[in-house]
Amino acid sequence: MRNPSLILIAAAAGLLAGCTKPADEASKAADTVAATAQAAVATVNGKQLSGELFDIFLKAVTGGSQEPPTDEQKTQMLDQLINMSLAAQAAEKDGLQKDPEVQARLELLRMQILAEAATEKYVKAHPVSESEVKAEYDAQIATMPKEYKARHILVEKKETAESVIRDLEAGGDFAKLAAAESKDSSGKSGGDLGWFSPQTMVKPFADAVVALEKGQITKVPVESEFGWHVIQLEDVRSPEVPEFEQVKAQVEMFAQRKKLQAYLEELRKTANIQK
């Protein structure tokens, strides 16, 4: 944001330089004044809107899109910025900047902008290395949960589930019993649930599946919010792991966030925080 009085001073200095200095120096001074004037994209009631301010506004409106806006879009956005400036000037004229809620919102925006600037500075100064990204990838792979393939029979009452278990222990066919007894839609396919991760299931069901051995059937009914389950674990496998290069960008972002979080934790340790 440039001060109009400074522009006038610079212009006057340029004129004086033209009278006392060689023509090339006078030309340079005039170019400087012209560049200063061009820096403003508009003036609203004497208040200049700088090119830098307009660029930041463009990024905010377009969400940082890689596709540059057209001239027509720039014209529309400049009109929006001018309208915003007019509204802000009207608010200041009405003294709204003194309103406690407005002051709090302004302070919050100031804090957010400064925090973002500090974050960007830290990330640029402390980028994650290739080895750190690879280590994070390995750590994520190591914690990926196994996948399970199971069947279940879901019924309303515990007694019915206990009866199903007795039938199975006597040699009953799980698929046929599921088709006959289960109220779940999977009953039509013999209770087959396919492959799944325990995290996608309700906790009682997931805990019961993880506790089973391959081929084993629950010895007691498992209660969940849906009813009573009889479960058979058919198989267990490790999940399909994506190649490092396929997910490198995402892992790098995650590693950088962890590094930034560690930095913030260090700031908290040395700060005087009272709640």
C-alpha cells in the first residue's frame, strides 16, 4: 500500500533531477515514478489498491488455481475488490472498526495470516528429506491393518444365535443356515461379507473377527447394535501395498505436517500458556 504523498514527493524529485542532472538520470527517475504509479490497479476515494493486493485477492478468489484468469475475469474481480474497498470505507466511516466483535474478527484474521506466514517460512527452511519421506512410508506400511474375509449370520435374539451355533457344531452348512436364518442382506450369498478391514466394522464384530483363527466359528453369539452375530473367519491377508513412487507426494505432505506439528509442540514447551 503506497502513500499518495510519497508519490508526489517522488515526482517532484524527478522534476528537480531533470533540471540538475544528465538526461539519462532524469529518464531513470521518471521511469521510477511511472512504475510507482502503475503499481496501483485502482484508486477508491483517494485510497490506492496495489497490484500486490489485487494478486492476493485473485489467489483467494480462484483458490490458487493453476489456470490463469482471463482478462474478463480479472475485470470482474477488480470490480469486486473495488466494491469491497467501498464497503470497508463505509464501515470505517460508521465506526464499525471500534465494535468489539469486529475487532475480535480482525484480530483473528491477523493471527491466521501471521500463523500461515510463519508456517510457510518454517516449511521452506525445514523441508523433509527423501530419507524422511521413505521412513514415513515404511512406518505407514508397517501399521496398515490386515484384511479379513468372513461370513456371518445376523439374528434378532441371542437364543436364535445359540441355536445356529449348535447346528453348525453338529455339522450344519454355514451358507445354508445364513440363507435361512440371517436377517442381513448378505444371507442371500451365504453370509459372505467379502474382504474388509476391521476398522470398517462395528467394534464388537471387529474384535470378534480378529480373535478368530482361520476357519473358526464364534463359540458364543456376538452382540452389536444390529443384533446377534454368528461369525466364521475364512481367510486373512496383508493389504495390497502401493508402490513408494505412487504415494510419495501424499506421504511427503504427511511427513511435513508431522514435522511442523513437532515444531509447534516445541513452541508450546517454551511458551507461557495459561488457560
